[in-house]
Amino acid sequence: MFEPTSADYLVLGAGIAGLSFALDAAERGTVTVLCKGDAGVSNTAWAQGGIAAVWDDEDTIAAHVTDTLVAGAHLADEQLVRSILREGPPAVRELIGRGVGFDRDDGGEHDLTREGGHSARRVLHAGDMTGAAIQRALLDRVREHDRIQLIEQAVAIDFITERKVARHVAKRSLGIKGHEAMRRYGVAGPEGWMPHTPDRCLGAYVLDATTGGVKAYQAGATLLATGGAGKVYLYTSNPDLATGDGMAMAYRAGAVLANMEFVQFHPTCLFHRGAKTFLVSEALRGEGGILRLPDGTPFMDTVHPMGSLAPRDIVAREIDAQIKRHGLDCVFLDMSHLDADFVRSRFAGIHARLSPLGIDIATDPIPVVPAAHYFCGGVQVAADGATAIRGLFAAGEVTCTGLHGANRLASNSLLEGAVFARRAAIAAGQYVATGGEARPAVPDWDAGDARDPDELVVIAHTWDEIRRLMWNYVGIVRTDRRLQRALDRVALIRREISEFYWDFTLSRDLVELRNVAMVAELVIRAALGRRESRGLHYNLDCPELDDEHWRHDTVLRRPW
């Protein structure tokens, strides 16, 4: 086996995008895949509904494009949308070839379901745990491959870039110890240190969560596939690892981020005081589930022609309004009018999860509330997955590709991850093969005078404060006043975290806290900057859609 700290390709993240890229890249060279936790845990593994692709002869790419553009409030890039959706069926066939078993009907054809915003049945699924089936199959293929090394409990801290290496050299020449240069001069350093040219990614500094040691992982090309940032909010459908690490790392390194204000709140997450937040798949509504008030009154039919199957932004906003209007804890998703055996078998995973809580999904109303679910914004990439930093590519939820616009159409996310993984692998392969750039010597991680923290409660308290702040002030419905208050407080929190970060030895919690605070600030800044209401961003102080002035991306980039 090869040395994992020096490979042709480095992959951060082990969901559908990272694992698919690794399998493609391994045809061209050696690959190291880093997982922040256990390899089986990712946003992909938690995906329930399925993957959207035109699979039926009666469906069309044009219809899928229209549904995507409408759901995205016409902010998506139509040309890009069309190209991705054309690549959808081949991407699904590749997943099948890698061992993913999507459900079939009695005639042997793939069983297709429908979700919110879709005009046709085009969602392939594996029961109601599609993501887990994809994760298992891809992990099996990765573990079998002799050119891929999979390393768990590896927490990426920051990218290694030419600018960072140059700063280290300059710091040494000036005799500045540890991270004192960061305190004095910030990222760019004093005038004259850093060339104002496009930077190049050389790999990443990575914390071994089991030993506390930090290693430099170098590569000819790096793929960022770390997923989303649902844990920025108090209530989320995401696993605990979704702390926006890749977004924060990319921003610190100088990449462009776009549309961070568009945070999708899934309309139907389980509300139960005895259970952690659990996603109740949109596919239940796709099969006929109806959203009702506690007295049984349906409330979506008067809001949108698609009723309970309206796009997610509309459903989440209406549930939020009903909860506030009537002083409710939740609303209810009702499946009791459908065949009970069908409901229990079609949604076996959800049925098994809710039964111990005393809820039979076939007969009992399911208590649901919205929760943070998916980031439609992220690291801006070209059509081949390239970022603004040479040698750094990105795919999956961490990105802003132009597919989702202001609101993601259900089940387009797994599709995007698969398509962009293949595109990025091709582009990264060309970059590695033709780059020919000599790599500078990469310095070891410099811990400076950091010491073990004496008050870990500071991390836990600050984490909780950020997430509550974001939930209360930067949620489904926003105002200028709430957003400004949130920005002021997060700016202060980030200064406090910075002091703590450079004073104490690193842990996964501290790395994640730093990133959560960074992403929170980016969301707030983007939300304050967009002076309209579109898709997932609804501001009571500017409630109208403004195509004339705001039909474009909101772009953020770190000033040097």
C-alpha cells in the first residue's frame, strides 16, 4: 500500500460524492479518503427518499428541468440544470453497477415514487433508507480497492496552500513563534508577505481524533466533499458531523462561497420529546400523506395547487405560520386514509423507528415540525467541480453548483453528488496529469505554545449559544433587526473562539466550533445582503420577489 499522507488524490468526506470520486480517481492514481468519524456515518447515509432521475418513458428531461427551476425560484442556472439532469440516468446506472439495489415492482421494473415539487414519478429508492443503501455499496467498493486508503476519525483543520506555506517561511524568517503571526497580522500577514495571485491547494492539515496528533496530508489534487452544516441550527435532520467544516475551510483559504442564505428547512421532522430529531421522508406525502392541524383540518390545499406536495420552502413556511398562528407545538402528517399494509411495508424504516415511540405511521397522525436540513449554497464551483483555488475541487452539499437555486427540489441532491463526483474526477485527473507544478516543502503543523484546555464547558456553552441564536434569529422567517442582532453577537463569539482556538490544543469539538461560528456568520451576512424574499430566504422587511435586481447569486469571498 502507498503512504496515505502523500497520495495523488485526497478526498475529504465519505458520502456519495467523496466515495464516487475516489472510485473514479483510483483509475488514475492513488487516493486517500478521510472521514471525520466512522465511515458509515454521513449525510448521504441519512438520506431517506431517493435519487431523482428521468427513468420512465412518459417522463422527460424538460419536465425535470422545469420542476427544478420552479422549485429553485428561478435562480438556478438553466443550462447547468439541463446538463446535470441529462447525466442523471447514466449516474444512476453507474450506482447500480457498483452494487446499489433500488426497489423494483412486481414486473421487475424500478419502482418510482414522487416527492414535493415533482410533476412525475421519477425518484428511485431503496425502501425508505436509500442513502444508507448507497453508502453501504460504495463503501464496499472503496474498501475492496487497492489504490484507495480509507482513514476514519480524521478531522480536517485547514487546507495547506501555497499562501500558507509562504506565510510559514516568512514567519520563521522573522522569528515569530507559534501562531503569534496570526494574532498580529491575520491570515494575509503584513504587507508584502503574500502574492495576490490565485492560490494553490497542496492538501490539508488533519487532526487524528483518537491520538490528538496533527498530520499534513499532501496530494496532487484535493476533493472537498464534507457535506452540509445543519448543526449550525438548534434543530436539524442532519447527523452530528454536519458542522460546515468544508465551507469554513474553503472560505478561510480564499475560495468563493455563494447563496449561503438559502438554508432548506425540511417541513416534516419528527416532533417527539423522547426522541432526537428524525426526518420523516417527503416520500410519505408523495404517496398521499396529508398535512393537518391537530383538529384534523388540512391546511395546504388553500396555499398551493400541489397541496401537501408543494415545494419544501412553501410547506415549511406554512407549517411555521400555522404553529405560530395557533400556538401549536407541531402539526401532523396523516397516512391513515391509505392502505395500512402498504404504508408499513413501503416505509419500513420509518415505521420501525417510530413504533417504539407509540406511533403507528399507518394509523396514527405523525407529529412533525420543520428542521434545518440542506444548504443550497456553499463553495462555488465551475461545471467541472473546480473551485477558485487551483488543485481544489468540490462536490456534494458543500458546493453551490447552480443546480438548486433558492430551494432544492427533493431528491436532486444525491443526483448532484453523483454527477459532480464524476465530473470532478475527470477534471482533477487532467489537472494532476498536466499540472507539472513542483510542490513546495510543506511544514509540519505548528502548535505553538498551545496547552490543554482547562474549561471545556466554554466550548459546549458557545456551541449551544450559536445554534439557538441561528434558530431564533436566522430561521425560516427573518427580519433585518433579527439578522443584525445575530451578526453582532456572532462576530463577538468568533473573536472569543479565536482566542480559545490559538491558546489551547485542538480537539474535534474545538475545530467544529470554530467552523460552526464561521458558517453562521456567512449565512447571516448573505441573508442581510439579499434585499428580497426568494425561495428559502424570506425576510419580512423585504417580502417581495425582485427579479430586476436580485436574480443573481449572493457571493462571499474573504478579503485578503
